[in-house]
Amino acid sequence: MSKPTLAQAPDHIKLAVDLIQMLEDANIDPSTSIAALEIVLQDVRRKAERENL
């Protein structure tokens, strides 16, 4: 059996890998990354809640 590749991964896994790579490539401090990702998560959750109404 062969190992699954990123190309076969679900979209949310591909996005997570892309985001991690972007943050690492830009040498973003982990605490800055976490703070920014928390803001993004809050924003996306709010938008998702509005769309579900």
C-alpha cells in the first residue's frame, strides 16, 4: 500500500500545510502567528455563522 500524498489530502489539510509553510518561510514569530490565526479563526467563524442563518 502506498502512502497518501498531499495532492490526495482533503482541502483543509492542503490549506493548513500551505499556511504553515507560508508562516515558516516568512520567519514569523510563533506567538505572532498564533495571535493572527486566532483573529482569522474568529472572523471565519463569524462569517460561517452569518451564512448559516
